[in-house]
Amino acid sequence: MNPLAVGVDIGGTKIDLVLLDTSGTVHAEHRLPTLAAEGPAAVLDRVADGITRLLQDAPGPVSGIGIGCPGHVDPVSGVVRTAVNLGWTEVALRQEVLNRLLVDLPIACDNDVNAAALGEYYFGAARGLGDLVYLAVGTGLGAGALVNGHIVVGAGASAMEVGHLSFDPGGRLCRCGGHGCAEMYVAGVGLIAGAKEHRPDYPDTILPAEAAPSDILAAARAGDALACTVMNEAAVTLGQIMACCASLFDPAALVIGGGLGLAAADLLIDPAQEAMRQRVLPDVADSVRVVRSGLERIALGAACLAFEAQRETNPCG
Ligand SMILES: [Zn+2]
């Protein structure tokens, strides 16, 4: 039987768990509410309960556990620092989960976007392509890169923080305190800010005063000039980020994911690819495939963190 691992995706609203084998077959799954307002201990209790339940359902021995978590996650120490949408400032994720389990299994932890990037390589749109960049366009903008099949972590576990890469230090104020960060143009917070900023120039817009990203997408598809301006800014900024990633990593695939990235794929991907093409060597642009995410859920990528850890400790296994 193929090796099994538990994958856990700790999201802002739900904890998603799968029992996965290395062929991609899901043997069991479970979902729990995150209820982050109850504090880290209660969330960790639920994570451990979910893992225990899947271990009980396992048809064979489980080799490890992978956990994807939002925020700044150090994969070496297993400590999460500053996970804003969970309200966590410093949580020893690996140790706290291990303390709550009755079995001693290796636990691999990483940022949820890195887990998704690895999942795209194992089971998603970039299957088998060990050099890839994954861009998660959601409320904010996250990214993960794989080089030769390995997640790029960085010296301080902060590699690929492209959401706060600024192309205009005099630009829009970001929630990080900086100005002109990419996510203030391309992600949900950016679309909302863009619609507000440009509204005075478009008195005839059909957009409501408090437009949500979904309103902006719908209005852009209906040809509304304000919404088109906002989406054009988003696409160009995404293209600038893609150009940076393509030039730095020469990836075989650039995978566009995230809730907004998928919902707006028809409006974003082609113009972003064109904006990238204008900014890189033709060979670089020609060699990268820009594709939509093909990973069904991040928990699958989280299980891949465990497979990967296993492979690194036992490369012949
Ligand atoms: Zn920022």
C-alpha cells in the first residue's frame, strides 16, 4: 500500500483534514470550524482531535502529519509567528499539536501557500514540474516557490513575501504600514482600495459605494469603466510580480490560485501575462507556462509536506 499522511489546512474559518496516500487518493477527510476567537489552545485542541480521528480511520500505518497554517511559519522550529487572520502572535504549532496526540509521529509545518505550491507539484496544475511559482490571489497576495522540487524558505522563513513588494513607495497605504505594496493593487484589499481611489473620475459607474471584489468583477465583465480600470491595475501589478518571479526563478510554471485569482482568472491571466512579457527576456516569457491552480484543497498540499519530509530523511525509501 502507498505511504499515508495526514494533511491539515488551518484556515480562517475552517480546519480541513485529509488522510492521503502518495498516489493522491483521499482515504478519509474531516472538517471542523476554526473558531479562532476562542484562542490558540482551543484551535490546537480541534486540530489534534481531527488528526486523531483520521488516524483511527487509517487503513494502514501513517508515516507523518503535514500542517499548513497562514502567517509566518518557520518550518524548522515549527513555530507560527504573526498569523493575522487567526490572531496568533507566537504559537509553537508542532510541539503543541504533538503534546495533544497519543502517538509520536513526525509533524511538518509550513505556510499554507507553500503547502499549496507543493501540492500543485504533486497533484495539481504543475504536476511533476519541480520549478514553479504559485501565486495565491485572495484577500491578500501570497506566493510560494519550488526550486528543483524543494520549497524556497529563505534565511528567515520569509521568502516570497511578494504581497508586500512595492513598485511604488509613494503608492497606496498598505495594512503593513508600507506604501504601494502589490497586494494593494492585485488582491481583494487592493480592488476595494482601487475602486474608492478612482471613483471620483467615474461618476457614471454602476459600482455601489462599498463595492466588494465580486461586485468589481461583475461590473468589469459588464464593461463598467471604473471596474475595468481597477482590474487593469490589478492585472499589470500581477504581471510585474510574475515578471520578477519568472526572471528570478525561470520556473516551468506560474500557477495562479487563491479564491479571487480563480474567480477573476478570465479578467486577470491574459493581461497579466502580457504585462509580464513586456518586462522580461523573450526566452523567459516563452518558457514559462501560466496556468490556473489545479489543487482541489490546500489540505492535500499539507499532506505533501509530510511526504516531502519523509523523502528528505529517507531519499531511497
Ligand atoms: Zn504591505
